[in-house]
Amino acid sequence: MASSPDHRSSGSPRIDPAHALAELSVMADTVDRVRDRVGAIAEPFLGTEREDVVAVVHEAERQLRIAVRTLHRAIKTLDR
């Protein structure tokens, strides 16, 4: 079987830092937009008897913020 142009003869994928940077950047932007949407979901519940919803949604928002930071760290690491 002939080797695919996207793979080295060892079978491992070629490293394309520019493509990886672009993908990571798009992912970070997407996760950040989702984080904004998640945070907005909690707003109508603020000050109501459903503070439990607020707490859980804010935790999800916090985790997404961490994911965005981690993706930005990956971008900086790859861009060295």
C-alpha cells in the first residue's frame, strides 16, 4: 500500500505548526464564545431561589475559562 502524502513513512502524521496554531486559535475562540453563552445562562437565576443553578453554571464557566487559558498556553508553547 502506498504511503499517504499526509503521513511519513513511519505512519505518523506530519507536523504542521502553522495548521496546529490556526486550529488551536479557532478552538480557543470557540470555547471562549461558549463560555460567554454559558455565563449568560446563569444571569436570570441570580437572586432567586435557584442559586444552585447559578453555582453550577458559574463552575462550568470557570472550567471553560481554564480551558481557554490552557489552549492559549498551548499556542504560545507551539509558537516558540
